[in-house]
Amino acid sequence: MANGTTDSGPMLAADGTPLKVSIQRAMRRQKIRALLLVAPLFLFILITFLAPIGDMLFRSVENNLVPETLPRTVEALKSWEPESGQIPPETVYAGLYEDLKIAVKAKTHTKVASRLNYERPGIASLFRKSGRKIKRMKEGNYQEQFLAIDHKWGNVEIWETIKRFSGSYTQGYFLASVDAEATSEGVAMKPEDERIYLYLLGRTMVLSVVITLSCVLLGYPVAYILADLPLRTSNLLMILVLLPFWTSLLVRTSSWIVLLQQQGVINDLLVTIGLIGDQERLQLMYNQVGTVVAMTHILLPFMILPLYSVMKTVSPSYVRAAKSLGASDWTAFWRVYFPNTVPGIGAGAVLVFILSIGYYITPELVGGTSGIFISNRIAYHISSSLNWGLAAALGVMLLAVVLVLYFIYDKIVGIDNMKLG
């Protein structure tokens, strides 16, 4: 007998089918059942995580508004060369007239005006002004009539901007997110006084590292004490660590405003004990100091919990064995105990760092102008300026930075060495 066969033929199952076919059918049913069990989780991740990221990626390059609102203008501009230095011919102005006449009725000319205004300020007012007077324009001689409405229609740079962003997809949002812009000569960096996003990204990275290090320095001793105490006592003290989770984030941030402001509790205490004069109160709020202090307090539990869970798994016999072999307390800690807690440090550091670079409520309230993160600009473009394309590009850039740092961490430390207990 070999391969499910006998001398008289293939082995059969109870229902008369070949045993091999029956086994394959049973395994197929098991796979389908397993797939159905994980399907709800997969759909949840797809809808709540993958779909929003995909939409963000699409919005960062999507530019359908211009070609859909100004189709005749875009088509006519294809034969016009900005390098000539001459304004577009009459056919372009005629196309603009037809497009604006339709767009004004549909009330979409303001949307395309806002989109183009992101690339060149002043276009929005130009489109709105022309939209109000489009009904009074007569047939023919469109170039002269548009120039009479506003002389800016004779500006080659205006038409160059419309042509450059007349495609269905654009790189403009990504260029703006790195303080660059597309010009007739190619891609160029913006003037020094207009660069903001790369500086904000650098500040976000630096402050996030500082916050992470602060959490390690403060969280490690706390986790060590909790792990060294009897279980009953450590569980009671753990409530104090978890207590911030039961308090509103807004309340916790507001409490730091009360503590850190120049007329706050900390400055009053320093003045009372004579460390500083009343006219020398420290500026601890609305700057980077306030951001680091408040966010360290908020994110500290995310460092303590992984450290504590890993430290509980380190057997005290390791340190006792090291001491019995002649090691001092410091040597036993540094050479034996600390290396075993490195996975907890890695887990807490990654958790705190990733959370900190995405925070925007706390920096917005206590950071002032020098302590805000790039996430605050993303929130501004989503809720105030409504430049969702730039917000999406900044989000993609932030996501890319996180993935790169995560990759570097994996190469240096190793994700397999990161433990939560």
C-alpha cells in the first residue's frame, strides 16, 4: 500500500469517495472556516485603517478639480508655451469664458480658485472678481474683456500656474510639504522666510526624542521599584500609574497650564522659597519646555507598563548569582539586570515616540509658537485652511518618516527583541 492505495485500488472513505480526495475536501473546509473567522477582523482593519491611508495617499496627488472645472481652458492651454513670455491667444480666453460661465452657475469657480490659490496667492480673488462680472461680458474679444476686468489676466505667471496644475494628478502638494515648488525652470526650494514644514518636521523629531528619553529616565526607576515590591503593594501603586488614563486629556493638559504659567503654582513656590525674584519668574509655558513637560507626563504610563511587565519576568536569582561571583551592586545591575530589560525599553520607546510625533492637542495648548509639532499644521489644513491635499501630503511624509525610523530600529535592535512582557 502506498499513496493512499491498496492492491485492489485506492483507499475509500466511509462515504465511498477516495481517501485522498476526502482529506483534501476536509482541509479545504477548515481553511474556509478559518478565513470566515478572521474575515470580520480583516474587514475592520480594511475599513478603519487601510482605507483611510489609501484615501490620504490619493488626496495627496489628486487634482481633478482643475481639469473638471476648466476643461476648455485646459485643452486650449496645451498649445501655449509659457517660455515664449507671451500671454495666451484668444482661444484660451474664449475657453475660460465658457468654463467660468458654467462654473459660476454651478458655484464651483470658488473651489477651483481656492485650489489654484494654494499654488499662487491672488488667483482666488481674480476668479471671484471675474465670476461676478462674467454675466456682463459680451460674445467675442474675450482677451480684451478679461484684461479690462483685471489686468492680472495678462500675467504670464497666472496662466503658467493654471497650465502646470491642469492635470488629473499633481506633485504640488508633496513639493509644498518639503518647502519646494515647481517653477518654469524646474523644482526649486522656496525662499528662506517661507520655509516651515521641514523645520517643523525636524522640531517634531527632536522634541519626540527628548520626550522619549525623559520617559525612559523617569519611567525606568518607577518600573524597577514596582517590579521589586511585593505583588500586593505593586498592584496598589500601579493604580497611581494608571490614574492619568482615567482623566481627560484636556483636563491633564489644562492642569499643566495652571502649574507652569508665570503666575502659576511652580513659579509661586520658587518665589516663596527665594530661589527666584518676583520679576524673574520662569517662562515655562507656551514654548518647548511646556510641550516636553506636559507630554512626558501624559506618555509616561506608556513607558512604565512595558518596562514593568518585562522586569517582572527577570528572575532575582540572576542578580544574586552575579553578586555571589563577586560582582558589586552596580556591576550586577548593569551587566546582568539591565540587558534583560532592554526589550522593555525598546517597546516603551517605540510606543512613546510614535505617539508623541502624532500629538497635536497638547502642543497646541501649551506649546505656543515654538513648541508646536507638524501635526498641528496638519490639523490646521484639515479644519481651517481646508487644504486637504497638503494635509494628506504632510501626513504621508510623517508616515514615511515613522516607517523609516521603524526600519532602522529593526536593523539596529531588532523587532523580535521588543517585548511587552
